[in-house]
Amino acid sequence: MTGPVLELNRINKRFGALVANDDVSFQLGQGEILALLGENGAGKTTLMNIIFGHYTADSGEVRVNGRLLSPGQPRAAIAAGVGMVHQHFTLAGNLTVLDNIIIGSEPLLRPDSRRHEADAKIRNLSRTFGLPVDPAARVGDLSVGERQRVEILKALYRDSRILILDEPTAVLARPEAEQLFKTLKGMTANGLSIIFISHKLHEVMAASSRVVVLRGGRVVAERATQTTSAAELAEVMVGRSVKRPTREPHASGRPVIAASDLCVSQAHGAGLDGATFEVREGEILGIVGVSGNGQAALGRVLSGVAHASAGELTFQGEDITRLSPRGLIRRGIGRIPEDRHAEGVIGDLAVWENAVLERLDSSVYSSWGFIRRTESRSFAAGLISRFDIRGATPATRTRQLSGGNMQKLILGRNLATAPKFILANQPTRGLDEGAIAAVHAELLAARSAGAAILLISEDLDEAVALSDRIQAIVKGRLSRPVVAGEADARMLGLMMAGVWEENHAV
């Protein structure tokens, strides 16, 4: 490395009484991969948004290659060679992948946009980085994982020299993430400098050369990666020792939910092609697979958002194939959606309103068409306390929460009502190590209480740790189930590749 290509000097940012960044300073060197760690709500994303110009710091300065970067101007950041991949998508769902990537990169009055050249460049980047996506596909029809790939390609398309990645692998399977970091490491040899936010400590240890840790908006530690460990980083990040709970042997009961030959068609991405499974009382069934293989379709059907074109879905023996989300909720089904922003909460509503949004049929929270505000606010306050939703009060606008704390709200809203069946679709995506441990403990507690849980996860370690049985999904088809304790990395890898003859049904 030579001199710093990026300098942050005494950055401060407040949102009302909340201190998001408190006198933050650090540097990024040329050809360096710097990891930024911190709990949910520690101020990481706020800091990155200040660098990229989405926010203006209350005080402090940002310099790129020694030059002061104009605050609050994303165009100035892009012109200086700074690119950012956002944790929460900034894509237009009604436009194609190609349009989303090139929008803003060409003059508005250009008589002929270079679409063919752009298409070729995107396809080349897609192959180089192992991020397959169809430039002609409509973004609104893509899975969450595919949309994340578009965000990464959008930044790379602009030839950024400083790349900010906010949870870039949150929706990527481990082989995809490893390929991405391998490619990025190769690019740093040619001068690319990278800051990435990640809660996956194995990624931090494998990909970064240096780590900066934020807690409560302040820099509390800075380590050379080769001189630290994942355990030390986890403890520094949360301020205490963290240990994930372990799944204890537990007898399962009768089937709670069962699917037989479910089929779902989708315009883009995999639907479902004869999916069959059952989840029993006191059991967690894990569904693993590379993003875009039908997980989104499965989640939508189990949430009542989409209906199967063929096959049957039953809940405690009752046919629920055509039920609406409201009908499923009334029967005691809890839903943790894949996309917390689009399907989990309404950002402009207060935390207390989102907390009871799915429970307004209950006389506890409404009467004669009027919401019982006292009871609703009390319920929300209990969720905030029990699930450690930081930076929140019942009156806080939900959009002001960090992604991880928003996820805690959705999880708590469901678990607090003791549902009989829980769809947990990527339940720990974007959560820090302490929050992951807490979520795992809650899911295992629900399992012990008799709930049936279907866990859709692209994190193999999580799936193996929590699941009693595991099935792989490939192009909308489900493998036969295997006992999680007997599934090693090789077996799961083969299952996710569609090689199922080596599996043993249970």
C-alpha cells in the first residue's frame, strides 16, 4: 500500500437524540481491504452514507486522495471514484437490470444510449465476478439474491476505484461469497481499495487486511486481521463474550404443515416444480440452496402472497392452498419474510403500529374499528425490551431503525404470539453476532415449545446448527430430507448442485 486513498477525520452525526457517529476517524490505503464491524445500529451504514454523500456529517471531513470531498453530493463521490453497494436495495423494480445499472451514467439527452456496449460489459462483469443475472430481466421479478447481484454490478460498472460494500454477501451462498472476495482481492493488486461491512466473521478473517470496530457510534478497536481472531472480534464488537446456542435432541410430534407436489410459475427466476415436504411439531426443517432456485416462490406460497398452480398445502390437516395472508395469520402461522422492507414492515409507520399490524383482528388491540393505542404501545415496548431493538421507542418511525433492528421487530412480532408454524425466511440476514445468537435461541425455544419451523437459509452453518432435517432446493425442486447431524459440507454441496442420489431419505 501507498498513502491513504480515503481519510475520515472526526466525523460526527446525530439524528435527534441518537448519536450515530461520534468523532470517527480512520484511513483506507490503496489496495487495502478494510472490514468495518459493529452491532446493528452501531453507525456503520450511516458512516458509509456520509462518505458516499447520501448524508451530510454534522462535523468532520472526508478526503479522497488528499482532496476534500464535497459533502452531501453522491455525484461528487462517484466522480472521485467512490462506488457504494447498499445493504438495502436502491433499484427500480419496473425497469430491467440493464436500465437499473446504466441509469444516471449517461447524459439525459443523449440521442442514442450505448445499450449494446453496456449489455456486453454487464455480461462480462457478471461472468468475471460469478454473479449471474440476465440484463433483460425485470428487477421486480428477481429474487432478493439476484437483486443484490445487480447492486454489486451497478457499482462495478462505473469503474470505481474505492468500493464500499454494505453487507455485500448477505444474500449470497458461501461459494458465491468466496468467489466474490477472491475476485476483489485480485482487483486490489491493481489499486482497487475496498471497505466492506459484514457480520460474518469468517469473511472478515478471510478477506480483510485490517478491521475497524464500531460500538455505540465510536471506534473502539482497530486490528490487523492477521493479529486477531474471530472470537476476539466478536467480543470487542458486542462488549461481551458471545456463544451461539446449540440444538438439543428433541422428539418431534405430528405433522403441522405439509406440501405435496406444489408447483408455482414465475416470469423470472425459479418457481416450484413438484415441491414436497412436511414439518412436524417441535421440529425445524431447513431448506438450503443457492439464491434464485425457488426459495422466493416457496416463501411466497407459505405466506399466502402467491398461490400454487398445482399441488396441495395443508395445515393441521386443513387445505390452505388458496388462503390469503390474513387467513394464514388467523390460523396461527407466523411469517418472517425474506425482504423485510418490501414485505415485513411499513417504514413510515411507527414501531408500535408495525408491531400490531397483523393483529388488528384481535380484540386486545382493536375495538369497534378503533385501535387500542395503550395496549398496542405496551406490546411494542415489550418487544423492544425482550428482543433488544436498539434505537427504538414505540413511537419511533420504523424506517429509522437499522436493518438488523428492523428484523428483530419482525421476529419479535411473530414469536410473541406463540405461532404453531413459523416460516423463517433468512431470519438472521444482516444481523450481528450477538443478535444472531439471540435469534437462534428464540427459534430453538419456539421449537422446544412445540412450534413447527421451516427455515430457509443460504447460510449452511446456520442451517446445520438449527435444523433437525434438511432439504436442498434446486430449480424449484426439493431433495429428499436428510438428518442435519449426518449432513457434512460435501453432502450439502452435492445436494445444492442437484446431485441427490447420495442422499438417504429419513
